[in-house]
Amino acid sequence: MLRYSFNRLLRSLLTLVIIIAVVFSLLRLMPIEGYFDNFDKMSPTQIQNKLTLMGLNDPLYRQLGRFMWRLLHGDLGTSTRYRVGVPITGILGKKILISFRFGILAMAVSLPLGMLLGVAMARGKGKLADKLGNAYIVFIQAVPNAVYFLFIQLYGAMLIGCSMLYKATDLRTAILPILSLALPSIAGYAMWLRRYMVDETNKDYIKLARAKGVPESVIWRRHVFRNSVVPMVQLIPGSILMTISGSIYVESLYSIPGMGGLLVDVIKRQDNNMVQALVILYSIMGILGLLLGDILMGIVDPRISFVKKEGSR
């Protein structure tokens, strides 16, 4: 297990290095205006002097090496247009906490509801609960998020009697963003859990248990549900991290000062350093989710072997 985890960690680090190099190189192809807050007022000589001072006239591999070294020390650079001269880590620190709070609350809602819906659909396969659950899943996957998010914001605010925009002083304004973040995750958890549970009921050991007269409640609780949750473990860490990182559209829609709205804002302002930092941060979260999922899968499923058998290819 330790060897497997170490190998997965090395592969994840290699993937992350490649992503950072690609993102860094692509952003160097962007217009240089993104590195200056007063580009229109600067002369060509001033621009070249500033580029030399920032090291942007050096060969690309040297720029990348310096950036990697600073990144290892937790330095993502400074903002050039969003908040001129302010360290990016200071800007992100406050906004990550806001997205983290909304993401945790959304996961606290979506995970139990999604699993309950998946169990109800599997146990009532072909019946009303299954049909309603499938209709909900199809709706969530077929209809663009922006459509039903707008309906939730408009009619939900009228129903609750609160502002359509988030206010830190009014806890009611946090209900609709959390619900919006939770709805897609509920559908995903329900869909996968139903699939795994239905597949599990068709296996031979379940048929044998029924032939022996084991009560259905025991079969569903101790065998079907337990074994169906195992493959879902691999999906949960990535889903949690991506939800915590915040939805770009939801945070922008409700004016939540978190990570999602920030990415939209810095792209509009052409703040290359901020865009670079946010893309790398989202990449880290995605890779970390996959890594944790693989490791947890190996921990909870004793059937997985991490040692090659003799004679295997």
C-alpha cells in the first residue's frame, strides 16, 4: 500500500509539473498588457525596462525555473491589475475560506441526500421512486445549469423573502447558493449509487443469500449497500474538492466574494498572474482529488492487490 501510494504521488507530481509548465508557457503568449496596470501611459522604453526588471525578456526556461522555485516557497507572485502590487497568496487566502465554507455546506447537503435517493431508486427499481429519480437526474444533466439556477434565484428569493444576492449579514441569502451547488452533486451520487447497487443485486453471492433465506433487509444493508459504496469512495474526494473550490457561475450569480467570481473577474481585467495562479490552484485540487480517491479506494477495498502476482504481465 505504501509503495502504491508513493508511486501515485510521484505520478501526480509529474502531472502537476507538466500542467504548470503548459499553463505558464501559454500565458507568456498572451499580450503583455496583462503585466502592467498603466500600459497606455508608458513609453516603449519604459515597457522594455519593466519587462527586463520582471525577467520577462529572459528565455522561457529560465522564467519557468524561477517560477517553479518561487512556487515551492509558496510565492505565486503579485497581482498586476486586480489589486496592483498585492501578493496573490494574500488575495486567495480570504476568498478560499469563503468558497470552502459554501463547499462544505453544499457537500453536507448533497452527499446524504444523493445516497438516500440512490438507495431508494435501487430498492424500487422500475417503480415510482426510480422513475422520479431518473427524471430528476435526466433533468439535471440535460438542462444547462444556468437555466434552473436563475429560476432558483428568482423564485427561491421570493419564497424565502430575502435578497437575490448574497449578504454576509443575512444567513438566509446563503440557502439558495448552497442549494444550487448541491443539486448537481445529488444527481451524480444518486446515479452512481443506483448503478452500483443494481449491479450488485445481480451477482451470484446475492442470489445465494436469497436462496438461503437471508432477510431482504439484511441483504440490502450488509451486502448490497456496503459493497456498492466502495467504488463511490473513489469519486467522493474529487467531488468534494471541486465543490469546495466553488462554482464559477454560482458565485458570480449570487455575488459571493469567493474563488469562482474571482476567476471571472481577473480574466476580464487581463491580470495574467492571477489567471495563472487560479488555473494552477484548480489543477492542484483536481489532481489531489484523484490521488485521494485512488488511495482511499485501496484502503476500503481489501480485494485490491497492489503486488503483482508471479507470472502476471
